[in-house]
Amino acid sequence: MVAIHANEDGLRRDERLERLKLFGLSSPATLLILVILVIPVGWLFYVSFVGADGSFSLENYERMVSRKSYSRIFITTFQVSFLTTGLCILIGYPLAYFLSQLPPRLASLCMITVLLPFWTSLLVRTYAWLVLLQKQGLINSWAMSLGLWDEPIKMVHNMTGTLIGMVHIMLPFLILPTYGAMRAISQDYMKAASNLGARPRTAFWTVFFPLSTPGLFAGALMVFILCLGFFVTPAVLGGGKVIMVSMKIVSNIELFVNWGAASALGVVLLVLTMIILWVASRFLKLDQIAGGGH
Amino acid sequence: MATASKDALPITVANVTKTYGKVHALDDVSLEVKSGEFLTLLGPSGSGKSTLLMVLAGFTRPDHGSLKFGDTEVIRTAPHLREVGMTFQNYALFPHMTVAGNVGYPLRLRKRPKAEIAERVEKALETVQLGGFGNRRIDQLSGGQRQRVAVARAIVFEPRILLMDEPLSALDKKLRDQMQIELRRLHEKLGMTTVYVTHDQREALTMSDRIAVVNHGRIMQLATPHDLYERPANRFVADFIGDSTFLKVTRQGDRITWGDMALAHGAPAPDTAELAMMLRPERIALSDSGPVEGANNFAATAENVVYQGDSYLVQARLSDGAEIILRRAMSGATATTMPAPGDAITPTVAPEDTVLIDGREV
């Protein structure tokens, strides 16, 4: 006769041990995040509240509110991020759609060309745009020799150049999740829409597009957030005319050795990013529910 | 057959061929579906049955051939202009719309007034016994409920032809059996010309007015369930429907013999070089008292006896080494008289159950 609670304690111990082992697997990653993320961000936070005299002070934040140049920098940062995201959507969505309609093997081949820029150094790509876009650059000299325009057009060291470079770099971040979402849309949905009487265009807007928006939204969000903290491309292609938060952080440290001011900018950028993510996550859920309506 | 509704349309398929590379998905298929008929395309996977359905819906463009709904040629008509209802194997319900959103979709496309849409959606949902489910999300529904929504969406705009692509294959057996009867009842009520695709022979036998057995892109036989089961046209049909045993038989003058045993058979033998005898497991009797007068009596040894609840299955070996399978229904008495492995048994088959068919493999 076996007791009703036979082996109960042993089995529970096995269960606990198993969970402990599983947790152990994640400890290197946990440690890494603690050392390279939590501690530095905590330090950043602390430094931003230390004034020039070494005591607790809000002067780093007050400066941001009081000085016009700072608000202009934030406006520029958001402007560049919005425009880059918008252009990425306009270029990336149709491309992702085209890829999603190809046979899978051909699509992966084409996807390599989309990803190719990923495997090239960011700096190299940015300077390549400089070579192409500058006054005596390839595009201007070819266009003029072909007679397309007579005077060199200013395409770099301004907003235009910054946007061209940033869209090029950000495009894969938009295309990948959008393409993934589109691939997951069963062809049967489109067949069903068509069978029920929808013209191809109507079927696209009423069925395909709504089903692809989660991917598009995730991609756009990623692009936008990456843009907020972008440095190399606006620094090189903006020619000092497009000043984003990241560039101000660098000049605060390198030119003025003001860690407090730089940290405060970093904290504000981080907080803004987190607010955007939070709002976006709320919106995503809302969207799923509201999407049922029509 | 269901009474043909005045709006139902006959379908005429003529000489439709579709090749993928060298493979004939459809090989010169001609077929007529009568107005209001429930016709099933039955075949193994890859037989071409789904391709034919896709041609009817307009999603597959054949190489050549003609397709008429009523008197209208539609082979080049775009799918969205064909006005046929269709249900898909995985239902293809739009996940971003509610139940009412899905069912109302074809009506919104047709720009019906809002009040009319709401009314017709509710009526269609009631027809499939889902009244009041309009506000549910698709992911809140069970498999059977999704199936019903798919049907409601396919019938709500009152198409005159309904196509169904393996609609019950994702459901468990109990629900499938129940839905078969429900779909059949629905067909009787609405009277639409229905083309139904399945690989499940029992489903086909249960639901159809007529069944077209499809293999290698060709129609092997088009007949009523009864004729298909009792008088299969060839070896493929006989094999695909039911679990038959085939024994090679020979023609000697006007006699048909198996080994040196002359066979009594009901219908005349087909006029082919090779002949086979088809024995259905449930049509083979076991005689306890030796050979039965007037029937074909075989001598066999039981090898395996399997209890299956409602019946038992006997695998037996005939005197020439061929294996036959027979099934006997369970009743109180048979339970005790089940043969044991190794027993000598006398399977007997009545002449009308001894069906002779073309022996060639198709």
C-alpha cells in the first residue's frame, strides 16, 4: 500500500531544482545587462542632477527649458525622426509588399539586396553618400554633363542630405518586420475577399493592409526610436546645419566637458523614448480592438 | 435531390485542362453539375479535385476549356465578378473583423444600406445557428463556430452557386459528423448548386447527390453514392471507397472462375481482358454450418481477429494464399462465436455481393 502523498516532497524538490537550473542559464545575460545597462544609466541619472559646484541641483534641466537653442535641437530631432520614418514607410511598404508577393526563394534572394547595406560599415555608407551628393559629387557632375540641370544642386550638408542618408540606413529596419507580417498573411484571405466580391484594390485596402499594419507599425516605431538617438549620419551629412540631441551630447562632453548637461540630455531622450514606447504599446492594443469595428 | 431553388444555376465544365510543367493537374475534365445539386469531388490529395474547385472559383486559370454557369461562359471572368460563395479549408475568416464584420463584408462591398446589412447578417447567422454572435471576435470562436461563420459569409449575399473546399477537415470526428448533417440540411433549405471537395469517402457518401471520384486530374467515375459503392467503374474507385479485398479472377468461356471455383455473380462481368472480384468486408458472411447453397463459399484460416467495439474484424488467408478482410457486426451472440486465430472458417459471399470489375490498376 502506497501512501496517498507518496514522493510528494521529492517531486516538489525536483521541480524547484529544474527551475533553478533554468534560471541559472539566464544569469550571464542578467549580469551583463546589470553591468552595462542598469549601472551606467543609473550613474547617468545621478550625474544629471549634480550641478557645476558638485551639489544636488536642477540646473542641467533648467538650462534645457530656458535656452532656445535646446528646444530647437529637440524640435529638429523629432522633425528628422518623423520625416525619416515617413519616407521609410513610403518607400519601404510598397517594396515589402512586392517582396511578399514573390515566390519565397526569389523573395529571399531579393531580401539579400535589402540587407546588403546592413553588412557595410555605417561610416562607409555615410561617406559614400557624401561622395555621391556633394557639389562636385557624382550625381551633380553626371546630371550637369547630361544637361539635366546647369548649376550644382545642394544636396548635402543640409536637411536633404541628412534625410537621404538616414532613410537609406533605416529602410531595412522598416522592411524586415513589415515583410514578416505580410508573409504571414494567408493568400486565402485575399482569395476570400475576392470571392466575396472585392476588386483587387478593395481587397488590398480592406483586408491586406489592416492585417499588415502590426508589422508596419513595429517597423516604423523601431525606425523612429533609432532616429531619435542617431549621430553619425546627421553629423556627417548635416554639415552642422542639422543638430540633433545626440550631437549636442557629444559637444557637451568633448567641447565643454560638461557631463552633467550631457547626462541630462541623455535622460530626457531616454524618458521621451520610453513615453513613446508606452503610448505606442497602448495604441497597438487599442488598434487591435478597434480594428474589429469598421 | 434537393428541390432546385429558382435561382440555382447549373455548372457545365467542358474539356478543362491545367498543366503544371509536365504534370496534368486537370486532364481534359468535363462535368455537369445540375441546378440545385450537391455534387462532391472526391479524391486523394494531389488528385486535382481542389484545382478543379479553384478553376470554378476563378483562382486558377486553366490552359484551355470552357466553364459555364447557366448559359454564361465564365472561364475568363475575374473571381470577384463570379458571384459564387465559397468556404475555405482554413475558413479564411478575416481576423481583424468581428463575426458580423466578416458576414457583412460581401454586403458592404455591394453597398447595401446599413439596416439591410444588419438584418441579413443576423438572418444568415441564425441560419447557421449562431444568432447573437455578431459582436464576437474570430479568435473567440471554436473550430465548429468558425466553420459556421464561414458558411454564413458564403451564403449571405445569396450566390447561386456554393463551393466548399474540405470545410470539415479541421474538425474532430464528432463535430464533423454533426456538421455533415447540418450542411446537408442547409443545402436542402437553400437549394444552391453546391460543389463540395473532400478526401473523406464517408463524408462524400453521407452528403452528396452525386460524387465525382477524381484521380490524376481525371474523373474516374461520376455516380450516385449508391452506384459508386455497389458498382464501381474501375479498380481505383473500388479501392478508394470502402476497404475492399480484390481477388484476381479469370474468364473461361462464359464462366468466371477464381482458381478452379466457378463464381456466382449478380451483375454481368465487364468486357475487359483482366477481371477482379471485389469483396466488401461487411458483405462477407461467416457460415457456422459449412458451405451455403447458392453463395460463393471460400475456405480460409483466420489469422487476426480484432475487436472494434461495434464490430469485429477478421483477417483471413484463403487457400491460395490471398488475404481477405471481413467485418461482422457485434451482437450479444456473435461475441461468443468470434473465431480465434488459426481456426478454419468458411467465408461466404452472396452472388449479388460478388462484384466483378475491370482488373487493371488505374
